[in-house]
Amino acid sequence: MKRCKSPGAEAVDHSSAAFATKPQPLPQRDPAASGRLLLTLLVLLLVWPGLHFSELDIRVLFDSDSTRAMVSLFSGAWPPAHSEEFLQLVATATLETIAIAIAGIALALPLAAVTSLIATRALSRSASERDGTPSLLGRCLRWPVRALLILLRSVPEIVWALLFVRGVGLGPTAGVLAIAISYSGMLGKVYSEIFEAVDRRPAQALLHAGASRLSAFIYGILPNASQELISYTVYRWECALRASVVMGFVGAGGLGQQLELSLRMFAGGEVITILLVFLLLVLAADTISRWLRERLV
């Protein structure tokens, strides 16, 4: 006679089967452990010589002479200097700093645009016909331009500012020229890479149809690259604003020059005021930069 199982007994059988199934054992060793260890050792090998040759010594910050100098500087730092005459000087220096950044980027853009069009392979007819490999003539034309871009961006803007201060004298002109020279190399290099990173098939189709390189660039490359171009240009303007302050320490005008004068006189109140203005200026630049990216990109 066939016995029938109750529903409760059937549930018990299923639960027993579930408990009888043994879980798969987890791997005892991390498969990526050796790679992480090798990367950590490589980082240590790179960082340790830097710390050694830079002669970094944190104890200097707590030395009695250093502490005394910092105390003497900031002992009269509060309240910040707020006289009408000094605030007028700071306002003029702030406008000068903004003008240096805008004029420097404005001068850098034409040179960056021309050099990037020559240095990029996006408009090469031979590269589109030979699986991305440009002709020897094309490479010979691009190498000098790429070498020029390397030269322009390899020298920091503060070094260019020092050179131009010796040539044209103290003032914002040296800062404008330094930003224009240095940032033209940066912008030209990144622009050329952006042109090569976008979809080049529309431009290649226009070139094969007989269009000029300029027409292929305007209608085939620029529409796809405009968003990244705008975003990077706005970011570089924000960096130029900070750089213009730093270059003021070598006599290139702006807030940096006024800050350097206040530091020389150990005027702590003036230093705090300039630092607060610089903080507000950076916050404003960051806000404008974000707003432009949201509206234009």
C-alpha cells in the first residue's frame, strides 16, 4: 500500500536536502595579491628617492626659530587690514589678476588652435588611406610643431614670467606673456589629442569627397569635439587665474605682487586680507567655471 506524505514532511525533506548541500569553499588566497604587492613596492621605490633627495624634514616646522617667525607674522594678523586706501589697492590688484588671466588665455588660443591643427593626424589624407599611418612628409611637418609644443609647456609659467620681467620690466605685461606662451603649448597639445580622439569618419568622408582640410575640420571634427574643447579651455582659464597670483611673486603684477610686498613688511593684517580676497576670487572662478560648463557643454 502506497503511503502519502504530508506537506509538512515534504518541507522537512526539502530543508534537509538544503542543509545537506555543502557550500563551495571560498578561495583562500587573493588572486590579485601579488599584483597589489608589486604595485606597492613600485610606489615605495618611486616615493623614497623623492623624499630623500628633497631633504624633507617635518621637524623644521616645530623648530623654535620657525615658530618665532610665524608668531611674529601672525601676531598682528587680526583684525585683517581694512583701511580704505589698502582696500583700494587690493581691488586694483584683483582686477589686474583677472585681466592677466583673461588676456593670457586670449593670446594663447590662436597659437594653440593653429599648432593643434598642424600637429593632429585627424586631417591627414594619407593616414585615412593607410590604416592610420601618415606619410613621411606629414610626419616631418608635424614633428617640429610637436617639439615646439613640448618646449612651450615644459617651461613653467613662473619661469617665463621671470624671463619676461627681465625683458619688459615689472608689471602685468610679463604675466600676460608668460601665460600666453606656456598655456599655448598646453592647449595646443590637448586640442590635437581631442581632435584625434573623436570620430574621424565624417572628416575622412569629406576629405575623400574632395573637400578641403579646413572644411573637413569645421564640419567633420569640430561639432564632435566642441564640448571637450570648451570644457578644457574653461578649466585652463581657471588655472591661469591661480597662476597669475603666483607669478606676482616675481614681479608680474596682480595680487601676488601685493602679497609679496606685505610679507616683506611682516604686515600680518594685510596678508590675511589678501588671502581672504584670493579665496573669494578662487571660489568665484570655480563657480563661473562650473556654470559655463553646464551652459556651454
